[in-house]
Amino acid sequence: MTGISVEFPGVKALNSVDFRLFPGEVHALMGENGAGKSTLIKALTGVNQISAGTIVVDGKQTLFGGPADARERGISTVYQEVNLCGNLTVAENIMLGNEPRRFGGLDWKAMRAQARVHLERMGLDIDPASSLDSHSLAVQQLVAISRAMVVDAKVLILDEPTSSLDADEVEQLFRVMRRLREEGVGILFVSHFLDQIYAISDRITVLRNGQLVQERMTADLPQRELVSLMIAGTSDAEVGVATERRGKAMRTEDSAPLLQAVGLGRKGAVEPFDLDLYPGEVIGLAGLLGSGRTELARLLYGADKSDSGQLRAAGSDLKLRTPRQALAQKIAYTSEDRKGEGVVGELTVAENIILGLQAARGWMRPLPKTKAKQIVEAYMKALGVRPANPDALLKNLSGGNQQKVLLARWLATAPKLLLLDEPTRGIDIGAKTEIMNLVSELADQGMAVVFISAELEEVLRLSDRIAVMRDHKKVAEIPTTRDVDVPQLIEVIANGGESK
């Protein structure tokens, strides 16, 4: 790709960017959210129309009219959100669009046999006739790659494939990537996890603000320098450094909890637990994927109904049966499913920001336009939403900026308790740092915050106390003193609450 430019109304998303990919290599595409990574991928696959530049595949200049054209030329893409059909079988998903036929109908036996061959290539030993939604997200991710490779792809684009995977699942994916690399497939890999980039990639291209910064061999690019290239106007000492609270909250013995969970639980989701939440304190929830962190937060918010125990506020029982009741109690929640339960892509940035406040007021009391404009402008400026255009459709913003808009939505409701479920997942280092610093500042101003993250370093750095989850049960609660580190936290999780 040479001199690629892509323009949207009022925004130049890519400005004369070069990118090259060789057979048999993993090439990482790096940059902050909004740097142009997704736009470059969509330009390559024909989703976005380029306004300037050329694309050459196997020595031939080409221009794709859409993803189908790209697939025909051997370029397949697997996106962060697995776009498969959970109600169909594994075989049907893999062979979708390439189904073998016999006597005018589908050849089910041949379909399952061919799907099994593709699964074996991925190192997957599962029944092709099984329903896709019966398998874990990691398996579904490999099924998506199997589907991408049905057309004998020469180029495989993996856009944030590891954001929802645990360490073992990531290594399983990497084994597949190494095998495909050995077969001569060129892999374009996008990830915000630096350790993963250095573990799997051969070459790195860095974008910033829609422009090419550098292309370097991974072995020749130190991590600190990589982050410096990604983040403009940042000194080496400041790169990727977020506020470290570690018990910063000054709670006295006579401090009263803002909210108390007493024996709160839901059968099949979370075993009964106790948890006190205090003003000005960040409570981290730590545990492996599927440990019950999200389920606990949803009970605190009233998104799911508890079947044991109760919530208490100011010494009285509090009944939260709906999120709207939670909003009335000044409790706000951002879901880990940013795409499915957070952003409304077809609405503008401004409309998304005032959505929570308008819901709390009720639809019969519309927010005055002047006040709405003031709120939107204030939070966009405070959170550094880019581009600074309140009329832009939210779906056109990067993941990190969408997350900032979601935060603005709930901060506009002036909550006393903010529940943040994976607010830093799938966003770049700079946006992570900004959000973590903001959370700490909110706690300093007296807000109670529950912070959930799969990255234990983030939880440890940001929390005053950590509630440890394992197998849908709260197994420990520990203060984040200076002598607590990630290995100790892992030990507590592994031992079910006991540190040996």
C-alpha cells in the first residue's frame, strides 16, 4: 500500500500512508486509538474508499470493491468481535459461502469432513456438527480464522483477536499463527498488548494521527521507544505511566459506607458475598475470565436481580430492580460489552453523552438544548474526545474515544458510585492512562468506584482495596499496600483466597 489517503466528512483519517506485508511474516500495526489502524485495514479490504494511493497485491495493482473482492484475491479478515452465527454448527460457520453441494443441495457429510480438515489445521479437536455457541470465545475465534482460511488466504488480517482471551487461549492462537507463518501466509496483526506484539511479530508499523511514523523490525525496536513513537508529545518518563493509588483513599474508622452488599447473590452467577463501598475509594475486582466479576457488578447495579441477601444504603435496605432505579440512586455502570450494551453507533457523540442523563430525567422532560450543549462540550473537552466534533456518529470513532464518550454519558448523571467493567480493554496505552488517571481523580473528589480489569497490574495500580473472585465466589479482600505485587495477587487467585 503506497500513499494511501482516506477522507471522511471533516476528517482526514489517513494521510499518504505506506504499508507493506511480506509472505511468511507477522506484521504488527500499532498506534493509539484514532491513529488510523482500522481505517487502513478497511481501505485494504475495500470497506473504505481511498481518495489517493495504490494497492499492489502479488505485483498487480488492484482496488477492491468490498471484502468479497479482497477474499477472492486471498485477503481475509477476522475482527475483534467474532462475526459468526452462534445458532449454526461449527461446520456451517466455517464453510459459509463455500458449502459443498451434491444433486443441487448441500452435501452435509462433505461439509463436516472439509470443516474437520480446517479445524485440524487450527489444532482444534471439536465436533464440526456441534453448535458454535456451545464453545468458548477462544474456540469461536479460531473457528473464525478457520473460516477465513477456507479460501486459501495469502493474507490474514487479525484485528484485536486476543482482547477477550486468557493467557492459555492466547498461546493457542499464537501456535496457529506460527503455523500459518511457516506456511507462507502474511499476517497483519493488531493488538494493544505490547508483550504479545513482541512475542509473535516480526515487523512493526506505527501510525499516529492518520500518518505513518515508522516501520521497524521488532527485534530492533525497544518497547519504550515503540510507545514513544505511538504517543506524540510525551517524554520517555511519562509514557504509559498512570496514577498509582495503592491505598491513597483516606478512610477513617467511623466512615460510613455509601453502599453495602450483605449476603448478596444470584444462583448460577455469584455466590452470596459481602462488600462495603465507601466514598472516595476505588475497589478493584480481580479474577480470571469467568470468575464472576461482571456478574457481581451487575447485581450491584440492579441489571440482574439477586435471589439472596440485600443491598443497603444509609443503613436502610435498597431495592434495585432496574438500571433506571440505580440511576435514581446515583449509581452508574459501564458494561464490558461496549459494542452490544454501550455505544449507540447510529447516534452522534452528543446524543450518546446525554443519553443517560435524559433517561434519568424521563423522556417527558427533555433536556434543554442549551444545557445539553454545555454538558456535551464540557465532557468532550475534559475527557479529550477526538475528533472534537459532537455531531460525528459514534460508530466512526476509535474504540478508545468511544469508551471516553461512554464515561462522559455516566459522569453527566453525577453518580456517587461508578461501576466500570473492563473500561480499558481494547484501547491504546495513551487512552488507558487517561482513563485510569480520571478514575483516580474521581475517587479523590469523593466518588466510589468499582474497577474491573483482566490486567492485574491495572487493578493493583489503581485500587485502594481488591476483592478477589474465583469460580463465581468472592474469595478474598485485600488492601493494596506497597508490598502487594502481581505474583502475590495471582497466588491468592490460584489458591482460592489464601496466600502461601
